[in-house]
Amino acid sequence: MANCPASPRRGVCRLKIGREEESLEVTGDCHRGAVQLEAPIDPHRIGICHCTNCQTFSGSAFRTSVLVTGKDFQLIKGNPSTNEKRPETENQES
């Protein structure tokens, strides 16, 4: 996950509290700072997941994610690698 642009360690959202915003400008980077990104996002497309995989990945009680179109996504620095983690089902039958 060190090179994953989808899970920034820190991010900055420019949002004026008390106003309805159509778009947020988000910047972020990976844990080591090797990959940096920015993108405008739709605040209505932000998702929060509390599954154990997302808790493990984020080191928190939840993980926040948002969908961004390819034309809006701007890779500022680095070359991200791909990590795939499929959810494990708790109700698996043997």
C-alpha cells in the first residue's frame, strides 16, 4: 500500500462549512510521499466502509474513499503500483 494513490495518508479538502458545495479539491499522497495526487471530487460520492479489510488498510475504524473520473484525476508525482485485496467472506461454506 505504500505506493497506493487511492489511500492518501493525509489530504486537504477546501470546504466552507455551512455552504452547499458542488465540488471539493482534494490533494493527497501515499505513506512515504512517493506518490502525490489531486482531484476535484463530488462530495455526494464519498463512501465510508467499516469492514475489517478497510479497518486494516486504514489503521482506523473505517476507510474513506471516493470515485473520481480519469479525466479529473491528476497524478502530480510518482508511479503507483497496483495492490489488489479481495474481501474475505465471513459466511463462507466449506
